[in-house]
Amino acid sequence: QEDYENGWYITERVRNTVGLVISEDAGFVIQAGREVITNPVQLRNLWENGLYDPTELLNLLETQEIGLIIRRADLFPEPVLIAIDTYYKLDEIVQMNGFDYELWIPK
């Protein structure tokens, strides 16, 4: 029951966020009816193979156009993780299904 409630809590955070939302688990974003902006695993794979330039996403992070970031396993490419740590702060951690979902907001 707690996992269920926490999942809906995260979904409501997504719904109520002003600005874009990026998440390592797109399910929250989809359930909230928001646009899925990234696929962190694929971006990381592409970046590690020299096939992805993260400049556009880095600009969104630097200008804080992303209102909420949901991290679970740090699957984003390294430059994106550095930008998140630079321009965002941990707001809260929500536990669900044995994982800690970190909710990051602009500093």
C-alpha cells in the first residue's frame, strides 16, 4: 500500500510541476499526462559511444527550464549528472518498490 501511495505522490509532484520534468522512470511522467523529455539509459549509451551531444539538455538544466528531475540510479550521461548537481538541489527522497526516488528542484 505504501508503494502504491508513494507512486501516486510522485505522479502528483510531476502533475503540479511548473516547467519540464525529466525522470529516470518515465512511468510517472506518462501517468501525469506530461511529455516524456528523455530516455536516460539510451542517452547514456549514445553518449558513451560518441553519438549524443548533450548540449541542448545541458542548456535546459543551466537555465532551470526543467522544474523537476526524478533520479533513481543515476542513469543520465555524466555531463548531465554534473549539471543536475550544479543547478539543482535534492528536495526529497520517496521510497517505492525498494528504491529511493530522488526529487530534485532548481536551486
